[in-house]
Amino acid sequence: MSVDRGAVVVGAGIAGVACAVELVKAGVPVRVRERGHVCGGRMASKRFAGRPADIGAAYFTVSDSDFATVVDTWRAAGLVREWTDTFQSYDTNGRHEVPGPMRYAAPRGLRSLVEHLARPVPVTVDRLVLTVEPGPTVDGERVGAVALAMPGPQAALLLDPALADATRVVQAQTWSPSLAAVLRFRSRHWAAFHGAFVNDHPVLSLVCDDGDRRGDDAPVLVAHTVPEFAARHLAQPTAAGPAIAQAVRDLLGLHEEAADVHVHRWTYAKPAGDTTGGTCHLDADGIGLAGDAFGKPRVQSAWRSGRDLGRALAARLG
């Protein structure tokens, strides 16, 4: 069996990349394995006719000073912009404005931020990891440590049950699904808004004006569904497109139908509460866990979780 005393990070979302960045800073050999075609994880963007639309996280907020420093580097690179501190809210009493923290958006899509952060990191995409066993061992290769930066149910599929500590942590996580629908219209024909929380609705939970979010005024809306609706359509998400499009039209009072509707399935969209008691997990077996399940389900939480795990791994392996 070959032996590599460095670390392997599985998952190139913001948590995995932040973890790897800390290891690179500390001079610890690290390799990142990503099963998808690109970095980003749930900070996902998909291009339609050359234009990106965010289909995962809708935005991010900043309250951590260290994360603010990272955001400043994105801002200096022209990758991020302040979007809005006011959303609409729809409920049984009608529509009203809801003030909140400043929400940030990315003109090139949120995925561009993870890709920028990953510049110093060796990432291999289209690389599926199948097993993590005691040793720790990744697909038969002995390594110094392993970081799993993904939703708990996905990590559980990789972990050998003999790794009892990590298995216990991931099995304690509960996740809810969602569908994200990109609705492209021929023209903008709705009253100006940034984003809208939709309460007590059978289909919708959030609708964002992607043209406003991106700053190019493209006639594009992105809608996110409630978990109950998503759960009924996980097997065939595309079939949910007409119902989501009609729900958006009814909500906003639109007369024109979308010219194109694309639906993306998120089986594990959002962790349901923090059951971890820390910002990350690193056990005696050399198995680390990171992501937004360790704290509030926020981009900032995922970054901080990965950062903290990277520092813990560096201290262990350095």
C-alpha cells in the first residue's frame, strides 16, 4: 500500500477549499478531490447562453472579521458587490419590506468566488472518492489525514463504519432538499425588487431577481422551493418546472410565461439545525469534517468551518 503523509480534502465547495488553503499556507501537502466538473459546491452557478445564474446559495452575508478580509480580496478582484439589505416578504398579510444585513452577490456567479479562493490549491475535478477507511486510507491509499467537506449523508456513504467517531457525527446531521428553478423571460415585466422571502407557501420559499442580483438587468428570476415540494420531485426534478413557473407568475402577477425553465435538484440543500457543538470536527482517526452543518447554514459558516479544520489539520500534520 502506498503511503502519503499529507492530507486529502474531499469536496471543493467553499469549506473544502478554505480547509486546503490553510494547509497550503502551513506547508502541508494537500490534494483536493472533487467529484463534480467544477469547484463551488452549493455556491453553484450555471451558464445559460453564456450568462451565469446562481442556482445554489442566493447570496451571502458577512459578520466575521476574518471572512470580511476574504471578501475584501474578492472585492479588490472585482468579483463581488454589495447587493441589498432589503428583501420583500410575502405572507398571508400581503407583501412588505424586510430590512436585514447587507447581502453580497457576484456578477460572475458565486462559484467564481470559490474558484478565486482555490487558486493556490491543487484541485482535481471529476475525481470520485469511494471509500475512507481506518489508517486513514482513501481508496486504498494511506494518508496523513482526510477532510470530508460535504453534507453528512454524503460523507456517511464514504466512511467505513469502523470510523465510529466520524460516523456518529455525520449520522447526527439532518438535511432538507430544495429545487432551484431558473426562469428566463424575453423581457423584464415585473415590479422592481431584489429578492423575496415567501412564507407559508406550498411551493416557493425564495425568489430572486437574478438580473438585479448580477447587475446586468437580464430578465431572469431564480426561485427556490420549500422542502416538502422538493421531496416529491427529487426523482424527476424537471417535471416540477411548470408548477414552479406558475407559482412564480401567480406570486408576482406576471402575464408572460417564461421562455425557458431549468430546474436543479439539491437533495441536501440545507442542514436542519446545528447538532455538532463546534465549527468543525477532527477525531483521533485523522478524519476531519467541515461545512455549514457546523453552525448556521451560511456561506460564512462553511468558510469558517473549513478554515478552522485546515488549521487543526496543519497543527496535527505539521
